[in-house]
Amino acid sequence: MIYRPQVMEGFPEKMWRRDAIWAIVVIVAAISFGIEAVSRLAGQCGQSPGTGSFDLQYLQRLARIATIVFSAGTILFLAYLAAFVSGVRLFPVPERRPAAWNIWDVAKAAATAYLVMGIVNGIVTALLGLAAGPHTAGLDEAYIIVAQAVVLHLAILALAIGFVMARHGDTRAMGFTGRGWHVGLLHGVLGYAAILPAFYATIALSVWLMSLFSIGPTPNPIIPALRQAGTGWFTWVAVFVITIFGPFTEEVFFRGYLYPAMRRRLSVWPAILINGFLFSIIHVSITDFLPILLLGVALAFLFEKTRSLVSCTAFHVLNNSLQMAIFFLMDR
């Protein structure tokens, strides 16, 4: 006798088989990511904190800029807090549309994007290995890192929108709306300025904990690629990926795609906190966990209030652009 699993009424056996295949894809991607994350975290714990020195002139210039920004940010943060306590409406009434997709759809998209990135990364590595010479080893590594980031973000963008359309969902529920874009842009800019003091306080706390437990810093992997590349077209591509393309696609996935699916099951603050936690976890960095967690929570809160990707993307772009500006300032 051939055993056939019982199928729920109205739920065809074909769909069970399809979900079983998707479950295998998700499990394989989760195991692969877990192994990579453990390897990276182990490497971070084995490093010693850096003791590099910077030019005093640039440090003084940065300190002046930081003083102005922190002062403005502190005022804005207190204004936000006072308005919140007093019940003053700061955000426009957003157009709330229910998500037609669920957490399982999000898991399938994330797993597929991660596996596609791994396959493409292997192909690019093999092709560059065939043409590489001793003098191009560092540059080839930079190409691989940037190509990996581009493929991952393209896959995330395509799969997130594709799964939404497959569910006959409304992309406006993801935050793709032109309604009140200028208000969303303003909230993104002001919101980032307001969170800056707390953000750099968490950075200071992380640095202190890092030195306390002898854990080395973990910069964005594209940063070493920029150092290897020097100047030219590749630098501009890498900067574009870090400051604009990367933030946009991450906001589409985490706030536009993941957050509405979470809100189908969770109330506001559990969804905001879990969304920020997952956003931080996915960056696989011990030293950056707290700062990225704070940013993730702030971004999820901003999306909840505005339901617009404009505000979140503006916030994220500003943050990455500021970090990139500091890199170029300090690396001269």
C-alpha cells in the first residue's frame, strides 16, 4: 500500500507539495545563513579593538559638525517627546491598507534571495579567479563584495514585489504611494536628526562594551572594498549601493514587506520591536547590534506612523550617507 498524506478539504495536495518544497528552501537558507553568521561572529570575537589614529584637523571639523547636529537633534527629540506626551498630532493620518501576504511569504522571499546571492557569488568568484593575477587580488575581492550586495538587493526587491503581486496585493500597502510624499520626506529628515543623539549614545555604549570584552570593530564589508578600489567608476558604484540603492531595497523588504505581514498578527509595539530586532540581527555584527537595533525600531515606528516608504528611505539614506561622509573624511 502506498501511503498518501491526508489533505485538508479545499486545500489541494499539489499545494502541500509546493509548500514542502518551499520549506526545504527556507530551511537550507536558514542553515546556510546560520553557519555564515556564526563564522563571522566568531571572527569578530577573535579580533582586538583597533587603536588607529586620525588627523586632528578632521577630528575637530567633525566635532564641530557633530555639535551642531546633536544640538538640533536634541531639540527635535524633546519636541517629538513633548508632542507625543501631550497628544499633539505630528504625523498625517496614513492610508492604511491590509497586507494580502503573510510571514510565510516573507520567509520564502528572503530564503530565495539569499540562495540566489550565494549562487551568483560563486559564479562571480569563479570567473574572477580565472582572470585574476597577483596584482588584482584585492580589487577582485572588492568586485565580489559589491556584486554580492547588488545581487542580494535586486533579488530582495524583485521577490518582495513579486510575492505581493502573486497574492494580488496592493503595493500601496507596502508604502509605495505618492500621497503626501513631501510630508513623508520631511518626517524622514527630522526624524533622523531627532534620533542622532540617542544613536551616537548607543555607538559610544557599544564601543565601551567592545573594549570591555576585547571585541574588534566590524565595519561594513563594502568599506574595505572601497579602500581596495581607490578612485574611479567602481567607487561611485559602491557609494551608490551603500547610500541609496541599499537603503531603498532594505526599506522595501523590512518596512514595506515584512512589517505589514507582522501587523497582521501583532499589535503595534511588538511588531516595531521585533522588526527592529530582525533588522539588526541580519547585519550580523556584535559591535553594531545596539545602534542598528535603535535605527530599526525608529524606522519601523516611522513606517507605522506614515505608512510611506518615502519617510523611511529618506531616514535610511541620510544615515548611510553620513557614515559614508565620515569614512571619506577619516580615511584621507
